[in-house]
Amino acid sequence: MNDERRDELTDEELEAVIRGMVDRAVAATDEHLRHRPPPDLVSQQRRLSRARVRQRAVVYGFAAAAGVAAVVIGVNVADTDEPTAPTAASPSTTTTAPPTTTVGPIASINAQLEADRAIAAEAGFVIGAIDDDPPPDLVAVIEGDVVLGYTLLVDQETLVGQDAYVAYGPDGTTVVGVWSSDAGFLPIPQNDELPPTLGEPAE
Amino acid sequence: MNELHTLWDHDLPSTSVDGGGLVEFEDFDAWYTRARPEMVSAMCALGTPIDVAVDAVDEAFTRATEQWVQVQEMPNRDGWTYVVARNFARDTMRTETNRRRILRTHLSEPPVHEDPPPEVHELRRLLEPLNDKQREVVVLRNYFGMSEVEIADAIGSSRGTVSSRLRGAYKILRRSTLLMASLIVWGVFT
């Protein structure tokens, strides 16, 4: 009896069953992706290098993997082929979309820069610029106005023409903060409550 | 106009500067949010390890952003992205196989891939009796709701071929014991 019924099953009925299974599979995959560890740094760096920071898909994926709501990436509207030297006269790049919802520049080059550099230096920090050697190579992950962590970004070539600044601690390797266009210098919380960072700075 | 808008307009010079670019940017986000898990799940259902699938799908979306001016105009961008991801995954698996073959004397253990969620495994089992080509059209049809014409366009085949593969696949699936179990669970059969 059931065999006959099965043969009479319409394509629509059959697809309804398959799509029910598909819906469950997609929901389970979505959940799996949310709890998946971050991608390995090699593929992460390769992809970001090639696509440059303008591509948001992968960055969003990384952020989702880390369980954070938003990402701020180091990118400047100029995006020229030449390194952008920090100048006090740079156009205002401080107006960003709300950091909880979108992507915007970590650092703006403005008149405040030199003063903040000095403040950071007094605290034992070095604010790195993209044309530093070694370059900062980092993406900050920010939720609201709190920097949750950071990720390895790309090679120096990819960052050329963009303005991204991170602050290193006295050891010269530990990132202790970033330059935020909204809030100026933002320290990265140094405690156990930090969510897993998305990567480690390059050697 | 905020800076994000300016940035995106800069990236996509052919988009309008009066607000259209931002709308399209948001369009990408919505599409990405919906389609990424679907793409990954679909590739897993076809047998791709989930880690490879994730990498391939991310790569495909990256290429979509690089070519967003063209991709956003595509009537079937899911199909395009799927094919890019599928080809990338195939290349990855082929490279892995070749490397293992060449270096087999030096590699003691096979590469470890992640398992997909059990729900995806269930779908894999359902599709197991089908051949690769049948499996692909069933997945495109039921994951992305593509018509036969859209599937044909995506995989570079004719509508007749797609139709034939679907019919053949559904004929096999109607005899599937796994499907039978689902039908009972769904209350179609008793």
C-alpha cells in the first residue's frame, strides 16, 4: 500500500519533505558556524590579502566565529595606491556609521594624532602606523565602544593607502589598544573576560 | 552621507553616489547573512567536508564582493556563488589528493576534516543513492529553490538535461527508506 502511495507522490510532496530536511540542515549548519573556531591564519591572511579589506564577507565570518556583534576594520576612504602620511590637515574621516552595526575606520588621521602619540608614549605605548616596519597588520574587533580583540590582517602591501593604527605595549609586540575614530585611543581590556581573539600578530 | 557610504562608493565607482551604493551594500549583507549557511550546508550535503566548504564559500563570497558590480545584477547570484565555491572546493580536494599521492611516503596520517552536523549527515544519507550530477540538481533545486532553467544556467547545462536528472533522482528518492521514514514522521504515511 505504501509502495503504491510512494510512486504516486508528487514532486511537490517529495520536495516538501526534502526541504524540511534542508531547513533543518541549514539551521544546524548556521549554528555550527557560529561556534566554529576562527579560520586558520594562513587562509585568513591569504584571502584578506587578495580581496583587501574592502571585502566584508570574510571579516563578518570571523566576527561571527568570535561571537562579537561588530567589526571595525582599518581602512581609510582614500584607499590610494600610495601610503597616506599622517597629517593634521587630512580630511575629516571621523564620521563613521555606528560601530555596533557596521564597518568603519579604526583610525582617522587628524590633529589629535600627535598629541595622542605623545600620551601613548608616556604610557609606554607605541602607536603603529601602516607604513611602520613591521606594520601593525591588525584588525580590531569592537563591540559598542569596547575593543574586544584583534586579528591578524594582511601584509603591508595590502594596507598601503589605508590608515590603520594599533598601539603596542612596552614589549613592542602586545597590542594594548587601537586608535578609534569615534573614541580616540581605546585600550584593549587585559583580563580573562576577553573573548578569544581571532588571531595572533605576525612574528 | 557617512564615511561607510563614501568608502563603498569609492570601491564601486559604477554605483550611484546619491544613496544607491549604500542600499546595494546592505543588499550584499542581507544576501550574505542568508546565503552563507545555506551554501556551506549545500556543499556539505554534496559530500564536501565542512572545513573545506566554509573555506570555499568564503572564497566565493570574497570573489562576489570583488565583482559586486556584476554580481549584484545577476538574476541568480546564488547559482554563480555556488559554482565558484564548488569549483574552489574541488580544486582544494584535488590538490590535497595530489599532494598526498606525491608525498605519500612522507605523510603518515591522512588530513583530518571536520564532520558536518548530524542534520547534514541525514541529508547526505538521503542523497547517497544518487549519482553526483543528480545530487547536485536536487541540492540546487531544494536548497536555493532554483527553477530548472536557473539550474541549467548555473551549472552550464541544458534545461532538458537538468529536467532528466531531476526526474531520475526523484524516482530513486521515492524508493528511499530514509525518505519513507521522513514521510511517516511527517504524517504523510502511517
